[in-house]
Amino acid sequence: MRLTSLVGVLTVVATVAVVYCSSSSRVSLVKNGYDGIVVAISPALNESLANDIISSIKTVMTEASAVLFRATRNRTYFKDIKVLLPVTWANTSYDESALDENFEESDIRVEARSLYGDQPYTVRAGGCGQPGQHVVLTPEYLTDDQLAAWWGPRGKALVHEWAKLRWGVFEEFGYPNDTLFPLLYWTSGEGEKPVVMPNYCTNEKPKGSLRDRESDGPCHYHNGLPDNNCRFVPDSGQKMASSSSSSSSSLMAFYYLSGTERFCDSAQEAGHQHNQFAPTRHNELCGGRSVWDVIRRHPDFAKGTNPSTKTWSPPTFRVLRQEMTKFILVLDHSSSMAQFDRMRKVNQTTRWWILHKVASGSFVGIVTLGNETRMVKNLTQLTDMGVRKSVASMTFGHLSGSINITEGILLTLTQLVRSENNVVMVMIAAGESVVNTSTSSTLRSRLVKSGVRLVMVLLGNCTYPELERVARDTGGKSYVVPDEGEDGLLDDAL
């Protein structure tokens, strides 16, 4: 919970149509299988690509699941995958409507080219062991086999990115013109002459040659060092398999080679020896620990969780279509709202929000809490300014008595939500109105099961940890908006 202003919270809710409880994913790992992975397609993409993109997603995720199973030593695979279509794709068949799945919280996103071109990449900001936010694939990468081949088999490339996203590991190779993580570096054993080595983590010395990237001829040297045009070109057909293992590492380095199937490990007996001295990003940020050392400490595997299994099954897919967001305002009209000019601020802010911020085509309903709990406006689609003004006028009301949070939520679930999908319940109440409210486990369970995301906005300085937990369990968030300050502080909350 954080202090904020009401306009800001409503602005986030309206423009993003999703409330973040954290950067963590809803993906769960049960009996070795990852469940609930959401692969979402950007609404900015042309629907004419739909069938090709969906087909490729299914193929790539199935291939990646087999790679993941081998790479994690038979401990994980992709079990259940949801492919989320944009609400604007009206001509593409789908299996069911999305409940609360949305593009902004998806694990893997298919979207237009960025500064990385068509190369798969992971959006992340945390350190070693910290999960990323999401993986990005472009439609061109998914549908153009010749283009995708530049980065090797798609299944391996995806596992390379999944390792960053899920377990917080990093690349084990260098970058052009990077002094900290160079493409090549000097190394030598005891009593041996120093040699130039490609900056990769591999269990065996990679076979290949140093080539000039412009002429494709031998590299040029200055003071004994290759110049910036020098690149290591591995032999594409090499298996790099040691005598003790039929596979090779590391998937965070040469993942595009045919024999590369494992992550580097610090344990010598594993046969995938980690090179802790290579100047890679992973070594720098993870203190020289191997990729597998970091992965096996993740909750997915810690303390022997999800031990090796003999069998796995191909993933199952469900194609969902996102629906327009349904916002339900649950407003405190108790006598507590007469203090600190709260009701005027809430009326002003929610009216502005409905008139100007909620996306066209979305739905808004209103419930008020006071001496009695009332549904004052059914879910109404905002199709034009006339409808917006009509809905906005319903936020006003007489203040009286106290409120019953449980009753308000139950009324909303039974009379407004019913079987609706993609519902966000925005409850705005005086902190002292709810501080003594008891929310039962049954109520929490009903909210979570309904798929409704609860946004709890408390006015004043009272906090209510129990409601914070309920909001977090639904995938929503809670805020405290102080009474002190300018009216704009209230505005920022929405």
C-alpha cells in the first residue's frame, strides 16, 4: 500500500485496464508442469496474421517444452498455455472468453519490432535470481522461418529467454565493442601461453574460427589482439559432446548449436562445467555462480521440489479472446465521507474519470454503500458522451450511516458481475469506515474464483491489511489517499 492521489490511480486503471499487484507472474509449477502461461498478441498487429501466429505459437511452445525438459534434467516442462487474442480481433475463432487474462500481465508477448528488431528478448530490471517481466517475440520471428533461423531453433531460443524471465539468469556470451563483456578475451592455463578465446560458457572448447565480419577472411590484429571486426564463428554442425555426456552446455551461450541442451553447472561430475572466469554478464551479476546453481535455488527446485520425472506430455493450448473491461465503482456514501470534503472530491474525480479517461467501449457500473447497499447503475457500455454523462451523474448521493464492505462486495458479485469476464472492482471508501470490517475466507474465495480484480482506495490515514491482502489475492492493488493536500492528490488514485 502506498500514499498516492486518486486521479493517478484512476488514470492507471483506465488507460491500462489492469492493476498490477507485483511484477511476478501468475504461472504456477505443479508436478513438474508450468500451468497458466499466457502468450498474448498485441492489439496493434493485423488480424490477417492471426492463423499463422497462433499456429507458430503452438509449434514453438511445444518444441520449447521438450528443450526445457532436457535442460532442467527432466524436472519441468510447459503444461498449460493460454494464447490471448486482442479484443479487436473479431474474425478469429477462439475456444473461450478470457476471464481476467490481459496483454499487460502476459508472460510472453507477440508485438511489433522494437530497437532489437526481430530478435527475441526479455524485459527485465532486476538482478541475479530476480524474475523478468515478459518475453517479446515479433510476428515476423514467428512466421518467417528463414529470418528466425538466424537465432537458431525457436524452441531453444525461447528456453534461453524463459531462463531469464523465470529464474533471473543472464547471457553467457560477450557483445561487440563491449569492454566489460567482450566477444573475445585472453586466457591461459598454468605454464601455458596466453590464447584468445571466444567469450562463451561451454563445457568443452568450442570448435570454430576467428573471422573478419566484413571480409569473412582472417582477423586483423593490433598489438597481438584481434580488432573490433573480429568474430568467432563456431562450426555449425559440432555436437560438442563430452565422453561423459551426450549433451552440451550452455543454453545461455551457444544455444543455437545442435548439441547444446543444458545449462552450465559448477559441479564437475555433471559434465557441464561452468567457466567462472569468462567475462560474461552472468558471471559479473551472479558472482561467478553457474546458471544451474542459480536455477536450482529458485523455489521451483529448492529443497528438492519437483524432482526428476520419467515422463512429460506436450502442452495443452486454449485460445482466449480478451473482452472489454467492466469497471464497477463501489462508493462509500456513509457519514464518514462528509469529513475533509471527501465526497466532493470523489464525485469530482470519478465524474472526470468516467467522462474522459475510461476507454470507449468499456463498461461502467456503480454501487453505493451507506445505510443501505444499493446498485445505482447496471454495467453500461460507454459508447458516446451522452452515455458517459448519464453514468457519471450517478456517482452523487445522500450520505448516511455506516457501510458494510462484505454486503457491498456480495451485491456486486451477485447482481453486477454474475458471469461477466474481465471485471475490475474499484472500491473507494473512508479508511475509518472499513477499519473494523471483517472479511471472511469465504468472501475472499468468492472474489478470487470470480476473476474480479479488486482495487481498494482508502481515504484518510487508516490502513487495512486484511483488505490489502484480499486485493492482492485477486490480482489487484490497494492505495491510501491522504485527506491533506490539494484536490489533485485524490485525482491521482484513478
